[in-house]
Amino acid sequence: MTTGLRERKKAATREALHAAAVRLVLAHGIENLTVEAIADEAFVSRRTFSNYFASKEQALMHHDRTRAVRLVELVRARPAEEAPRTALIRAAEELHAEYAEVREVQYRALRLHPTLLPELAAAYTAVERHLADAVEQRLPDRPDRTLRAQVLAATFLVALRIAGQTVLENPGRDFMDLTRQAVAFACEDLRQETQQTGDVTR
């Protein structure tokens, strides 16, 4: 069996567990969801479930983690001459376009459940270091380079999460428009704070 085939089989099992978890929650509610039920629904053992996910919440939010990882890949693939903020925005646009056809009407209510919000945030946090590394490669080589990259990556992920939640609560809003606004607000507020404190470091 080739490595490629093994990876495809793993991905298929992971997807099957995620789909099983979503089906069960939509049918019976998240309060009644158990790891054992997910494993049974996907026709695998409890041990197999544990090999792929650490919790039922992680299984439910699998697609969000997948998208976060994909975002990092898209940022790394952007032209080297693009400024960090531009690369982040355009990578997010690409990601949004890739998932434009994904139907999330049922998934929307699920992701807004209070018990899942920590896992949703964790999906972004899990890739924060990798995104910061990708951003750092686009910054000038100076002593504060790493810190700047970490702040920018964290700020951008928060902007994405807030934009996503806003769209889920208000389906008529535009995700990318909200993302651009959120990033602009964050940069503007930081700039104003810098000017007020007299710190002119750029």
C-alpha cells in the first residue's frame, strides 16, 4: 500500500467520522452526542475514533480545522512580493472561493452552539504558529520581525473568526467584506494607540 493511498484512507475515515457526528447532532441534539455513538454511526471502533479526534467537539469542527490549515497553504503560495496583509486577504479570498459551493445551512446552527465555540476558536489557534511563520517570511529582517508576524497572524485569525460568526448569525452579510473591515479596524485602532502613546515605531 502506498503512502498516498494510506493518507487517502485516513482522510476518508476522518471525513466519515465528521459526517457521522454532524448527522447525529442534527438528529438528536448535541447534548445526546457521545464518542461511542459517533464511532458506531461511522462503523469504526472507539479506539479508531481516538486515533483521529481528541473529542466529539473536535470531530464536529473538523471542517473548520481543515480550512484553517488550507489558509496557511494558500498564504505560503501567494507571490513572494506581496505584502503580508495583502497576502492574507487574498489567501482568504481564495479559501472563500474554494468553499463557495459548500452548503452549510444545517451546519450553521451547529457551529453557533455555545458548547462548540471554544473548539471553533481552537481550530484557528491550532494553526496560528504556522500562519505566523508564513507571514514572517514576508516581513523585513529586523529584531521585532517574529513578534510582528505573531501579532498579525493572530489578529487576522480573530478577524476571520468574527467575520465567520457574523455571517452565520446574519446570512445576508458578505464574509470577505466583513473580514476586510475587521482587519482594517484592528490596524486603525493599533495605529491610533501608537500615535496617542507617542510610539512612532513602524
